[in-house]
Amino acid sequence: MVYVDPKNLGYEPFWQKWVGERSNVIEQEELNKLFKKFVPSSIDLVTDGVRDGKKVEKLKTIVPLTNLNMARRFSSRILICVLQLALSIPYY
């Protein structure tokens, strides 16, 4: 058995699994586009204080967050809402 620390694994495996479970191929493509556009840069801003490749003031968080936790929140809330608006499809 091999154990990999979640900090070393990152959020990509979670994202790939989550998107792969979506049944609609168009949804998968659109979600991947949205993810690549918004999630890595948002996580960099929150965790490292990096915006557009430049160091800025790091955002303050009340509760400590991991990259995986933020990716989960994006996938379950924000990206689904944007996808619903863009494609006008119901989410169940």
C-alpha cells in the first residue's frame, strides 16, 4: 500500500474524477474551461497572494483552507451556477 499526502497530490485528481462523473460531454468541456480559467488563479490569490504572476497582499481567511477544499467549493457551488446560466440546464 502506498500513501500519498493530500498536500502533495493537489486538487487535480479530485477535479478530474468530479468532472468525469458528469454524464453530459458538453458540461464536462464547459466545466473544464471554467475550471482552468478561474480556479488555479483564485487558489493562488487566496493561498499565496499571487495575482497575474505578481505578488500582492495575501488574502486573510477566517478558517484555514486547503487547495483541495477550495477546489471542492468551486466545483460544487460556483462552477455549477455559472454552468447553469451558460447552458440553461437544470442541476440535480
